[in-house]
Amino acid sequence: MRASNLTILTGMALFAAVLPGAAQATEAAAGHYVIGANAAPGAGIVPPEPGLYWASQTLYYQGTLGRSVQLPIAGRIESGLQAGFFSTAIAGLYVPKLDLGNFSLAFSVALPLQNLDARIFSGTRERSENNWSFGDMVITPVALGYRSGQNFFQARLDIFAPTGNYSTSSIANVGMNYWSFVPTIAYTRLGRNYDLSIGAGIDLNTRNPKTRYTSGAMFHLDATAIYDVAPGFGLGILASMMSQVADDRGGIAARLNGFRGQSFAVGPIARYNFQLGSAHLQTMFSWAPEFGVENRPTGNAFQFRVSGRF
């Protein structure tokens, strides 16, 4: 595959991991990863050509946590949750002009605009809120790639900054009010008409100073297999999982036995590459229905992405 095409695949892949979410266990049964968020073609590729790239991503997630389940929200214990989450984000990715041989280096930043519609239940009492706000900014200070023939490897660090609105009086916070540091590794193998990609990362979270609650580390794994069925058009399958590997701590976490969560998803994915004037664009759509869920809502995540180069 030509390097110019690789750059577009990577714009999608690097951006896949920098979308703040609202759909895992930990505080408020929410966090900085949405199931299937990193499942994308070219997940292991860092652009070999210098330049400035852009990507946009729209995500919708809807899920329900049963009324019998207690969860921590804004420093309180609530019962049950219905959540509808919408996010649209823009990311920029820069590849400096460096002679690194088979290695490549990139930096990126993303800012989402998000809406959260939340409803909780406490006995016969119900409370609902809706909130529009900019979410937590994501900075990738370093993404290092290596390529060898059809094989591509990537290692990067994503940092989620607490820039989104957060209030202990609200149940619909799009901001998490804590930092997350996410070391990630990924691999892609490109064939003439197929793409196999897999990536793994772990969310390491700081304490929320307003609730004194620390969400436990969350491991997540995303994989895709896509086959081109027509020129520029590919169909495939994604598989994702997340599993909390450390208990929540502080605040009311002990009363909830650490509130560890997990989720799995398997669903379809499609991509379409096309030319628009002199620009080469790639679009992608995916659906990640959840199963095997513990201590978090069970639902569906839908994503649409498009990327290109300035």
C-alpha cells in the first residue's frame, strides 16, 4: 500500500482512542473509554509522511443499568441508570519532518462537544438531567510507529485532561473531573484487500478532588478484521472488551465493594475510501452491542468517523 494511503488510515486510528466517553464502570459508571472506541482499521499505523491531518468522530451510546444496582454518582450512592450519550469531536494530528527510517512520530489533540441525558432511580423517586458541554480534551504527546513490509506497530500515550464541566450537584456530567493516562500499543497487518488490526490500552486515573473518589484502572482491547468487497469499500467485524483490573478507592467505593466493571462487544464495521477533489478521505461506521456486562450500563455504541489531510 502506498504511503499516502497509510496516512489516512492512521488519522482514523490515532483519533479512535481520543474520544472521551460515558460508558464504563468506575465512578458514575462512566469513564474515558467507550466500548469499541479504538476498533478501527489501521490501528497500528503512524503516518509515514510529514504533515497535518484531521479527523472527526461522532458517537452515540445508549445503555441501561438495572434499578437493583447501586452506583456512585457525584459523591452519592444512587440506584439504576439510563443514559443516552452523544459526542462529536475534532482532532488534529501532526507528523514532523524527520528522517527516522522505518520509524515515524506523531502528536495529536482532540476536543469533543458532548451531550449526556441521564436518569437515575432511588426507590419510587426518579431524577433526570440533560447537559450539553465541551468534554475532556485529549492530548497525545507522543505516538511512535514502526513499519516492516505489511506489518505496522504503534506505541503511544493519551492524556485526558479534566476540561469538561463537572458539578457534584449534577447527574449528567460530560467531564470526569480527573486526569487519565492511557499507554497504548497496537498492531496492523495490511494485505492487498484486507486489514487486520488490534490494540490494547489501560486507563490509569487520578483522584476526583471533588468526591475524593479514584476510579480503578481499566484494561481495554479492540480488534477489527476488514475485507474489501468492492473498490474502496470494506466490510468486517469488530470485537472489544474492557475489564477493570483494580478496585475503585476512596469516597464511597468501599461501600460498593470496589465497584469493578467489565463489558464485551462484537459487531459489524464498514469503511469507504473515496476521492473528493484532490483530497483522499476515509469514512468508517461501526456498531458495538454489549454483552457480559457487570457494574455498568448495558447498551449499544454507534460510531461514524471521517479523516483526511490538510
